[in-house]
Amino acid sequence: MSVYKEFLLLKRDIGGVVILFIMPLVLIITVTLIQDSTFKTVSDAKIPILLVDNDNGNVSKTVFDNLQKSNIFTVVTKINDEQLTESSAKEAVFKGKYQLAIIIPEKLSADLQSKIDQNVEKITASLGMTDTLAKAEKTTVVNQKEVKLYFDPAVQMSFKNAVMSSIDKMISQIETKSIYATFQAQLGEETTSFEQKSFITFKEIVPKVNNEEIIPNSVQHNVPAWTLFAIFFIVIPLSINIVKEKSQGTFVRLRTNPVPNVIVIAGKTITYLIICMIQFYMMILVAIFLFPHIGLPSLNVEGNLFLMSIVALFSGFGAIGFGILLGTIAKTQEQSAPFGATSVIILAAIGGIWVPVFAMPKMMQLIAQSSPMNWGLNAFYDVLLRHGSIVDILPEISLLFLFFIITTTIALQYDKKKRAV
Amino acid sequence: MKPIIQITQLSKKYKDAEMYSLSDFSLSIYEGQIFGLLGPNGAGKTTLISMLCGLVKPTSGSFSIDDLSYAKNSSEIKKIIGVVPQEYALYPTLTARENLLYFGSMYGLKGNDLKEKVIESLDFLGLLKFADKRIETFSGGMKRRINLIAGILHNPKVLFLDEPTVGVDVQSKNAIIDYLKKLNKNGTTIIYTSHHLSEAQDFCTDIAIVDRGKIYAEGTPNNLIASTANARNLEDVFIALTGKELRDDI
């Protein structure tokens, strides 16, 4: 009867039902669409960047070509039909109109070549292959060159680092090619060509199921993470439900009838667990059937749905325990709703929903271990990405259930103690 | 006669409070009585009822209901008592019938017995045609009547009523009082608090005037009036015992 009553209460609150079922779907679609581009090798939206070419040589041409060929950037050299200068590019970037400007200094190609020539000559001379005295009088000092990068102050550090790393790699390749070419010319062996391809390459070995490689995509990463986030948002309606009972006075009836409080709590737990599971299956259905129609990969749950359901169920337990505790301690909805929302976001942040735990500072990595969302996320990844078994997820789901038991026990004891005041 | 409620030296001091809300309070209430607990604001009436219902734990002392000590038999006691709190303790978005079916089920009532009991009670209090309307659409008087039914569906031996007629029109008040008299006739002992002294004078068989956590006087309404100099009614007795000073307390 308690479960039926809880369902009736939810049914009569259309706004609450919309929040419970529609918002998680909106959330999962929006976030997956946004984050999908970071997983794609081909992105539809390229970032325009400014390039000021004061060199007009081989190096700047190579930088320009490589940037144009990249799938991330489009190169802009003029604004309003006016050729860019360092100051105009700097102004445009610092005003936030563009995220990045690259300033290639004058004579970069010529000076790079001079420096390489000098170094190669030194080497060949030391090997006794050229006339050192004859060349010595031509040697001039070549100063170090600086490629300037201007970033929009609003640009995140991770983006800055990625851009600087790829430009550094591009320039290193140009330098290497020039060194090889100079050696070739110095040795006078026009017909001999050096192999310029990288000797060391990388190959990612991905897990295989039935001899087929399973390559993770944005959907496989995002759906579990945001499903978990949505499940934990049940803390808000559940805590409000409990606070309302206190303010409406129905709490008095619930405490003065012979049914123990633990049964009342069990009624709420069953109801909200059913809601969690409906949320979960709705999100899974959307990820499987709707995502391919909006340009996203379909979620592959083949053979994993049962274990994923178990993880969702235990994550639901964790969220419900937290909601019961919050609802018991909070005195008003003004306390429970903002605290519930903020604490879920904090748990998500430290749990690795946005930033992977391995990328966090050491201190935060330790704290992350205490977030129930981290346990749930790890269990989902164990199932969906690492193809683990029930044994692999046992530690995480046990922790989630323990969290439910502890939070619910604290809530029951708190309630009991409060009556003894 | 054997008391159905026996209260022995019951005391309650809330955390951080300077004074006891109830101090060494002893009282016997007998089966079949309609017992009025009357007193100014802060006298300790609600604290006493809250302790007898199990909502608040006593600081010291003991009590028993129907020979069951609360300390040892709280769940047994909860089966034989009914509580009608001062606030509308109902779910506003549920209908009258849904509320009553839910609260009735909490006392172990089920099936057709419960459904028939709900219909019968709604009919007696003139609310049957509103059975499937949501509580949030009801007037104050209608809510009070549903609030009462929710506390008596299981035919309690002892019924606690905390100001059951506050804020209702005369018609609703009369319907509530008539229903309570019927319940009492059928064997339910009623413990009632109110600030309506004329209502208490007519309704109660016995009265205790309580103030500052202690009993100032106890007896039938007529005896209390007769034993107080120049008293024409219960209000005169009340003023004579508790004084005229205002009782504003936070």
C-alpha cells in the first residue's frame, strides 16, 4: 500500500514526473551530442584560428598546409579583407573573437636553414668531409626563433596544451625534414634519399569480443556516466517527498501508527528503485534506437544488459539512501532541494563523470574513491568497456549497497534521536 | 473502576529549554471518559499527548495504556490508539478515499472491510459525494472531518484529539462532535484538547486544567464550576486558575 501511495503521489505531480523521466533523456542526448566531437576523427565544426605569416617561406607554408589539412582548424589570414598583422590578430583573440593566433616570425625558414646548415657543416667537418677553413668565414650567428601563440583568455588549459603540443610536433617534423635534406645536399648524394617516415609508430590494442575489436565511442563512455548522474538526481524528489510529509503533518500519522518506520522507508525505496530502473531503461532505449537518427553511434549493450541492470539497481540503492538521509535531516524544501542538487553535482565531479579520475590531482583521486558515483561509474565501465563479469563488479555494487545501508541507518537513528529531544 | 491510561510522574524537558514542559505529571483516565485537557498556550497539553502517542520521549516517569507499559509495548499500544493531530495530516494531492484507504491499511485493515468502513465514515460525516475529490480542493471544515476519520478507521480503544474543531464552521463542528459522541458511546475513550471552553464544557465528561506542566484542577465540568467561587461556567474556572496574563512564548 505504501508503494501504491508513493506512485499515486508521483502521478499527481506532473512537473515532478517530467523532471524524473524527460530531463534525464534531454541531458543524455545533449551531453552525448556535445562530447561526441571529441571522440570523432572527423568533426563537422572546425575551429577558426588566425595565422600571421611574417616568414613567407617553406616553414610557414608547411605550418599553413598542415593546419588546413587538420580536421580541427580552419586557417584565417585576413579579417575584413585586410591582411592580418600581429597587433590586429592579438586584438581579435584577446577580445574573444577567435580562440588562437599563431605569429610566425620573419625569416624563420631562412634562419632555420642557416642554423641547420651550420650544424651539418660542423658534423661533416668533424668527420673530415669538407674544408672547414674555407667555410668558416661564412659562419654568422643565428638567434633562436620564437613562434608566438596568442590564446583567448577564456580558453581552457587542456585546449591550450593540445594546440601547443600539435604545433610543437609540426615544427619538429619540419626541422627533421630540413636536417635530412641538408645532409643529403652536403653529402652530394642527390640520388640517395633518406627514409623520413617515423621509425617508431603507435598501435592501440583494443579489447576483442568474438575476435572482433570493440572500439569505445562517445556513447559507450557518456551513456553510463550520465545515466548514473540522472539516477542520482532522484535524491531531490525523494528528499522533497520526505520533507513534505513532515511539513504536511502526515509524518505524525506515520509515526503514531503500528507500522515501523523501516517499513515506510522500504515502501519509498521500492518505489524509487522502480523509477530508477525505468529511467535507466529509457536512457538505454534512447541510446540504442534514437542516437543513430541524430548522428550518434548506437549504444552497444550486446550481452551486457543484465549486468548493466544490476549496476543501475545498486546505483539506485546508493542514490535512494542519500535521498532518505537528506530528507530526514532537512527541515524545509528550501534546504533539501538546493543541497540535494549541489551535492549530486559535487559527487559527480569527484566521481569522474566530467573529468576522468586519473586526470585529477592526487588528493582528488583519493577523494574520488569515496564517491558512490565513482563506484557506479567504474562498475558500468567494467561491464560495458572492459567486458567484466559479475565478479568484477562485485566490489563496486557491494560498496553501493553498503552506502545505502549506512545512510538509511543514520536516517532512522537520527529520526529516533530527534524524537527523544 | 480501572484506568485505561495511567500516567505516573511523567516529566519532559526539551533540549536547551530552561523549564520543564511537563513536571511530575500524574493522572488516571478511565475507560469511557471524554477527558478534556484544557490549558493556556504552552501549558504542556500537546507535549503530554505527543508523549502518550509515542512522538516524543519522556525525560522521566512512565505511563501505560490499557495495562500496556509504553516502554515495553509501544507497537502494541499503537494498534489500540488513534491520533487526530491539530494540523491536517493528509496528502493534499490524493483523494479523500485514497488517503483513508492508505491510513486504514497502516492499521492492518484491508479489502472490503476497509473500503466499507471508509464509505460508512464518509457518509456519516456528509462527505461521501466528495470521496474521489482531492484533499487540496476541500474547505477547512471538510479537511477537519477527513482528518478525524483517518484517526478512527480502526476503531481505537483510546482516541487522542488535538483541537479537532479549530478553524471550522458551526456545521462542521457539530458533525465532528456528534461523530465523536457516537464513537464514545461505542466504547472509545477520548482524550481531547481545545481552547473552546464552552465546547469542552458540553462535550467532556471529565476535565483537567493544566498550566506550567502541572494539573491545577481535575473533575467533571459541573464540579469544577461549583467548586470555584463566583464561577458561572468553565471559562470562569479557567481564568480563576490560570490568571489573565498573556501567554506569549517562543
